[in-house]
Amino acid sequence: MSEFQIILAAVTLFLIFKVYTYIQNMDPDAQKTNPFSGMTKGPDADDLVKKADIAFEYGDTKKAQTHLESAAALRPDDAEIIGKLAFMQAQNGLADTAIDTYRRAIALDKHDDRLHSALASLYRAKNMPQEARNHYEKALAIDPEYSVTCYNYGNLLQDMGDTEKAREMYGKALELDPDFSEAATELEKLKS
């Protein structure tokens, strides 16, 4: 080793020692004045949700799910993000996972009618009518004015053989949204 290399190594070790002692003796209040302390590494949860929305718009549901998983990891108590993740999981054919994720979102926000309605639709698809009915009723108790929930609940009731109540739900969906052609079609079928 040359004399220059020995001096360079000594200076490097000295600087490493100084940085180490500085960090060990750092005042906790020093971070408040540190101009770099507010900087984050990588995108935040809102950025990831925006990226997921864009990916979904372009039909890339796998990428959207990945972004939402990252956002949910950053904000595990955000019912809206967790609900979006559940929706994307359902879009990607992961119904059982989506059911668990919707349950998690509902545990965070029991008063979100759309979470209940979406979970009910998954239960209906999995041929679990009582669970579906329970969540449609919860959704309607929260917001009885959402025509899509009325229509979907009507579909479930029709599956269960309760045509009278199904007719009532389709009628309510049409009352709330007179242009709801699917509800009008189903109601017409039940009348004939």
C-alpha cells in the first residue's frame, strides 16, 4: 500500500467515526430543523391510488391491484383504499381474497353502504344467499336511496324465490332511477 492510500484510508475511517458519533449524539429535536426529514422514499399512498386508477382505466387490473396493495400497506386503516383493493381482487378473479378484504374494510367503516353492497354481490356469486341478504339489508339501512343496491338485492331475492320482494326492490330501483333499464326489464319479466 502506498503512503497516499494509507492516508486516504485513515481519513475515510476518521470521517466514518465522526458521522457515527454525530448520529449517536444527535439531538432528537434536530430532526425538526433538518430540511430533509420530511422527504419520503418512493410514492405515498395517494400517489399509488392514482396510479392504480390509471392502470384500471387502461385495463391493467393486475398492476392496479399491485399499486393498491402497496397503498394499503402504507395506510392499513384506510377503509377506502382497502375497499378499492377488494374490488380489484374481485376483478382479478380472487373472490375469496376479496371477501376477506371487504370484511377488513367494513371493520374499518361499518357505515359504508357500497362496501356492504359489494360484499353482498360477492357472496351472491359464491352462492351464499343468507350472507348476501344480510349485507344488502345493511347497505339499504345505511342508504335506502341507492338504486343499484335495490336492483342487486332484487336479483338475490329472485334467486331465492321471493318474487314479491324482488318485484318491490326492482320497483324501488326504478322509482329512484327511472332510466334504470335493467330493473325495468327484470320487473317486466316478473309481471308476466
